[in-house]
Amino acid sequence: MVILWLALGLLSLGATIPKTYSSRFSFTGAGWIFLSLYWILQTGHYIGIKDYLNSFLVVVAAFVSLFIAFITFRAGEKEAIISLSLAASVGGFIYLLFAEVELLNTGIISMVTNQAVWVIGNYGFPVERTSWDLLAVNGLAVRIILACTAIESIALFTGLISSAKGAPLSRKLKAFMISVPVVYLLNILRVSFTSSAYGFAWFGTPEESFHISEHIITKIGSMLALLFISYMVLKILPEIADMIDGLWIMSRKHLQKAGLN
């Protein structure tokens, strides 16, 4: 975890140093190298629990981070990488704060638990809060964890919005309001629906109902909602689309030079 804090710190430093200092690219490049190291060190954990999909994904993330570091140290226009580094550092810091700081971690989990109980109760279903992170629907307990709070998506959108350099604060605020609060509210509905489906065994056994509601129904719904929200954010902040386009052009150029494209 120290490596991740170091990576994010370097990315943040490189992204905030004024343009007149070329050293910002050194800090940014070093940040991506440490981020690559962090990802590659995660493979042992995922292989140990036989999660081969995430093992593959962290290896890909490691190589992508290393490739970005390579581009950063090369000569040429690299402002898109500075923007990407800002997005990564802001989003990463937000997630880490809620993952590592106990007060924030228990606070957001407790808040989601309480609000899900309120939503389920307002539909007339028997529900009670049995602990700070536990709710029971129809007598069956559901534990709320950090992944149930949508903090990953919240951190992602906040990071992307912060990276829109040159955009006025009013547009950034508008993009924030149609993304972060909406994502959070939709997540409360997702938790409430999944908990109710599990408690009342709407789709077979309680376990089958949980799987279908959590991994199929709400997963599809979440993907569609995130796509729509992303479209709206990009429409309000075209600077983000410009950053993505710049990264794509830059990546293609270096891949062509290496004979890989």
C-alpha cells in the first residue's frame, strides 16, 4: 500500500507543478512506474485466491502503466498525460481515503446501510438494521461492504472531472452534479433491490436471487447508467474527450514507431 501512496503522490506532484518546470514529467513518469509496480505485486494475491480474471487485469494494468511511463519520458507533447495523471491521482486518493481511513470507511458504509433500510422500509417490506453494516430483510441478513457504496465510480468520475483543464468551475460543478450524486442514489436503489431480492427469494433460493439480482440485473442496469452518465459528462466537459483523443493519438504514434501497430 505504501507503493500505491507513493505512486499517487508522484502523479499528483507532477500534475500540479507549473508548466514552466520540465521536472513535472519526471515526477509523473516515476509515478506511473510505481503504479505499474503496485499492479504487478497484486498478481500473487489474485492467483492465491484463484481469481484468474483479476490476475490478468492487474497484469494488463501494470503494462499499460509502464507504457504510459515510457511515453511520458519521451520527447513531444505530453499535456494529455499530465491530465490523465491528475485524474488518476485525484480518483486514487479519494478511493484510498475511504478504503484506509477507518472513520471514512465505516461512515460511508453505515450511511449506505441506513439509507437502504429507509428505502426498503418505505416499500412496506419488513427490514431492520441489526448492526452498523448489517441489515436484515425478511429475517435474512445482508452485510454492506465498501464495494456496495459505489465509491469506485464516485472516485472515477471525480478524477475525470478534475482533469478537465481549462474548463470553468461552473461546467465542472454541473458535470459533478449529474454524475456523483446520481451514481450514489442509483447505488442505494441497487443495494435495496438486491437485499430485497435476497430476503424474499424473488428468483429462486435466496442465494440464487442474490446472484441474479446482483450479478445480472443490477450489473446490466449499472453499466447502462454509467454509459449514459459518462456521455453526459463528456458532453458537458469536451476537454475530457480531448484528453482521451490526445492519449490515443500519442499511443498510436509510439506503437507505430515500435512496429506494433
